[in-house]
Amino acid sequence: MSFQVSPVGIVRSCFKEKFAIPRQPQLAPAARGVLELLPPFDQGDAVQGLEQISHVWLLFVFHQALEQTPRLKVRPPRLGGNQSMGVFATRATHRPNGIGQSVVRLDKVEPGRLWLSGIDLLDGTPVLDIKPYVPYADSICEAHNGMASAAPALIPVLWQDDALQQAHGHAQRLAEPLVELIEQCLAQDPKPAYQTPSPERRYGAQFWDLDVRWHYPQAGVIRVLEVVLSA
């Protein structure tokens, strides 16, 4: 048995590449984007009532991680990327049908557009469905997860003076909380857990139209070196 599905919309996100995207939604509240709805869902009728709702579930496609051969086991980043677990015990991007889900904050509703924050979605992500978050049903106080019982520990994010000035300038231009976005994402330590980088090694990721570069001056600390327009 097979089914054919089509996206109801496309996400325009602050994340232009996979590296440094938070590994779960809501970990970076400053991560924002717009869900542009596709016909026929770009009409006001399709979003009527959403103005009463603070958060929504998005069902989407990991469009840059689709695979022909399903994986039975994966190596989740939460376990350091070097321990295998059954695919159904993880939220790894390598899914049998490439489907993901995220609960995100709904900041504004317009016909054809939903303004979102706390996202963990790559720019261009196809969204298959939108469902309202229902607190009494979706929040289960006795739920537990032995592999991920709490949010990952955060590490300090420091700034070179000129990098912080660059970030503030671009934040004004973009009208976005850019400094907060960078700090919230980098504080989760986006590098693979098994790496032990030297202070000389440089890392980089793209947020909005900017290249952000950083290094680890010592173990467990990040310093932002540069925030410049992407080439």
C-alpha cells in the first residue's frame, strides 16, 4: 500500500543550512520564519481560528535527508553520534518516509502566511500538515524518556568585540533578534560530540543571509569571531 502526499506550504527560515540548527524545536526561541501556504490553502478560510492558538504542530519532510534505503538503526547526536539506536527510538532526520514533526510558536496569522518562532526547520522545508497544539492532551506530565530526560546542557558563548558590533548592525537591518539567535543556537554546541577541536579550528554556519564563524578557545566554550554577509 502506498500513499501520495503534497505539501500545504513551504517554510522560509532563518536557517539556510543544516549545521547549527537546534536538534529540537523551542530550544532557540529567537529562531524565526514564515510558513508560506500553497493553493488552495493560501486563503483566509484555511487559517480561520488559528488566531486563538499559541502553538502548532508541523508535519514536514526532511527534504535534504531523503534516502532510498530505509535505516533500521541510526546514530543520534544526543548520544554523541557514535552509538546506534533503533530508528523509532529517536528523532533522527533519517526517517523511513522522511517525515518530521515540530511544535512551534505561532506569532502571527495572515491569509496565506503563518509567522513562526522557536523553529528547527531548514529554509525550503515542505510542510505536509498543520495541527493545533492542545495543552491538556499534548502535555503529559508523567511522560519520560531515558535517553533525553532534559534539554542538553548549554555552553558559554563569548564574542569578539567587532563580531558583536557586526551582529548588532545586521540585526537592525534584518529587524531580527540576531544576537539572541546566534547565542541560543551556538550554546547548544552544534559540533559533533565526538570532536575535540583545537583553538585554531574555525567553524561556520549561515543564519539568514549571514555567515557566522566561531571557534573553541578552550573546551566547552565558544567565541564568535565574525558575522558577515554571505558571499
